[in-house]
Amino acid sequence: MIKLKNTATKKLEEFKPINPNEVKIYSCGPTVYGYQHIGNYASYIYWDLLTRTMKLNGYNVKRIINLTDVGHLTSDEDDGEDKMEKGARKEGKTVWEIAEYYIDDFIKNYKLLNLLLPDKFCRATDYIEEDKKSVQTMIDKNYTYETEDGIYFDTSKFPEYANFARLDLEGLKAGARVDFNSEKKNVSDFAVWKFIKPGEKHAMRWDFLNRPGYPGWHLECSTIIHKELGEPIDIHTGGIDHIPIHHTNEIAQTYAMTEKPLAKYWLHCNFITIDNEKISKSLGNIYTLQDLAEKGFSPMDYKMWVLSGTYSGTRNFSFSDLEAVKNRRKNWRNKIAMIYQSTLKNADGSALETSEKNFKEKILNAVNNDLNSASAFALIDQLPETTSKSIWEFIDELFGLNLINDSPNITEEQTKLLAERKKAREEKNFEKSDELRSKLENTGISVKDTPNGQIWQYI
Ligand code: AMP
Ligand code: ZN
């Protein structure tokens, strides 16, 4: 049984798919105006685990991730400049070049993290015609009104608006900035389409309602889900920042368009902090995966750090913790290295098979409990050195940590040195074998002598 903490009900619920054997998942993706930092990638790592867990439980997964290349303003409240336009101006490039560059960078890193590709990455700008249809439907159904700067969703027309995020609309009203968009009827109303005023610089523009404009940020997700998956989907994912505005607005739009709920289960990951601070430009603590690589940590070390906690818990990143996780990963790889070198044969094959099956079930059960990879990792730590390769294959399938692919990856030179050392020992030339041991240590592996011969390990 899979249990998930559903933001919509605030409860840990048993997962029951809408259609038998099928799970439709939509994950809100990146805004492609700059490099994604390690906090952003944590969210995709958690949802990769969700996807892999569903697959190992026998479900066919249909999954979409969107790429926001238009309309995400510097404030989530229809305020400020379009992040894409700002990014392009800063770099002296066109918005289209900026989008292309950062989409490529995102997908490159996504693959380096060995995250399962979704059925489709959907670019917001590929859905403009569908967006227009979405807006037209909302206009026709009287959910919107027009202001000088766009078409706004009238949240008072959707009485459940405050429910999802348990918003205090009265409190919001009291705290609203007085200078901001006096044409808005309710403080929570939001733009579904923005107009471009004469003289306003906005390179991405489409004609609609007899003037140039572009979609409001929240619209793309409702439109893409409508076109690609159909409502309601099983699981919608995002970060906790999406709860009060972005996802609340997606739900309102989709209801207005289709009279259906958007998703059955909503999962939101907590934010990663660094040295207990928010990840932000002003604090200068924005690390990318490349920054970690320069400090000697692979994308897999980082992925393993993320999965050594849980998506809903608070997570604080530090390099000392990452170092500890790197060692933990090395220990696991050493266990795999032992399997490759082991000449031991397990006498009772059937007993081994039963314990293997039990072990796989235990790991999957741990993860089925609201993606608790942390408790699954504690079980893996206890695996003896003489387990079978198939357990590690299962672990790799579930977590995508490339443990087997990366082990044993000793070089030709190391293989040669090991053979020479074996020969030296056979010839009882211990001086030479010790010399070869230190040579091997300089290349990153240690050697120990066992009754079954020499065994190497990653240092
Ligand atoms: P963005 O490109 O800003 O739209 O963010 C992409 C994804 O990263 C969103 O799902 C955010 O919720 C998520 N995110 C942003 N910052 C963090 C963080 N510090 N920790 C975890 N997830 C984050
Ligand atoms: Zn979204």
C-alpha cells in the first residue's frame, strides 16, 4: 500500500489511482531564465523517486513537466517584470536565446542526475493557442473581468478559492499594498492574460482580444494538463512556495474551465536551506551542480544527500553533510565491489532468494510510506557484504543512484597493478607487494588480503 501526504486534505492517505494501473503525474517545472540551483534540483529528485516508486508498484506512469519560458513575473502576484525578459536584457540576448540556453542546461543536469525523463517536457510558449482557448472559456463563463493591464480571474466567483491553502482572505485584504493595481476587485484576483501597453518592451507577444499580450504565469499549467493529461490527474507536485498562489490559482482556473478538480493528490516539497539560510542571490549561497562538481562532489553524491532525507521535512544543506553522504555512497559501492570480486558461492540458493525478496519488499515498503527514502537508506546500510547483485539492481532501479554503473570502475592501470601484486604475493615477494599496495592507494583503492585472495576497496 502506498501512502502519500496530500496537501489538499493535510492527511496521510492511501494512494488509489483514478484509473486502474495508471498514474498521471504533473510536476511544475523550472522558469528558464537562469541556472537552476541545488534546491531546485532537490524537487525534481523527490518527484523522480515518486515516479520510480509508482513504477515499481506496477503502475504505468504518464508524466509531464512544464518549462516556463514566458509570463513568470518577478513577483508571483502579477507584479514586476517578466523574469525571461529581465534575464534576456541582463545577458544581452533575445528571450528565445535565453530560453533555449537554460532549457538545454536544465535537461543536461536532469540527465546527469539520472532522473527519469517525463513523457514530455512542455514549453509554455508551445501552448499559446490553447491558452487563448482557456481564457476565452473563462471569459464566456463569466469568471473574469478586464482591467487596463489584462484579463483577471475573479476569485469571488469560485467560493472554494481559499480552501486549498487555507487562506485568510480577510487578512490578505488587510495586508494588501494600497498602491498595487487598484482595478483588481479582490486582492487574490490574478491575471490569466496580460496586455502589452503601447511602447512597453515585451519581446514575447501574441495577438488576442485585438491587442498584443501574453499569458499569466499560472495559466500554462492548467492549459498543459488539460491538453496533455485531462482532468483530474492523479498527482500534482511542486514546492511549498506553490501552495498559496500558483497551485491555488491553477485549481481555480481549471475548475472554471472544466468544472472538474485538477488533481486528486497534491505533494509539496519543503525548501532546502543552506547553513540554515534561504537560498538566495543576496546571500551568495546559490550553488549549482557544477559548483559541487568543482568541490569534488558528483551529481550522484548530491542526489544521495537529497534522498537521505524526506521531501516533506526541513532540510539543511552543508558541505560536511555532503561529505558524509559521499562516504556512505562509497561504502555502498564497496559492497558492490565485493560482490564482483567475491569467489564465495552461497550454498543455499533458495534461502538467499527468499531473503532477497524480503529485503526488496522491506525497502519498497519504506518508500511506499510517503517516499521515506531516509528509512530505506537505513536498511541498506545494514546489508551484509555478501548480498546478491540483484538487490543492488533493485536499489538502483528505485533510487537511480548509478551504484552499479559506477562500480567497480577501476582503471586498466589499477587492474594491472592488482595482477602484479597478486603475482608478487604468490612469489612471496612481500616487499614488492607492499610497494604495489601503496601505488594502488595512490590511485584511490586499498587492498586487503583475505583467505580468498586480495580484495580491493574504494578509499
Ligand atoms: P522555479 O524555477 O523558481 O520555478 O523553481 C523550480 C522548482 O524548484 C519549483 O518547484 C520550486 O518550488 C522549487 N524550489 C525552489 N527553491 C527551492 C529550494 N530551496 N528547495 C527546494 N525546492 C525549491
Ligand atoms: Zn504549475
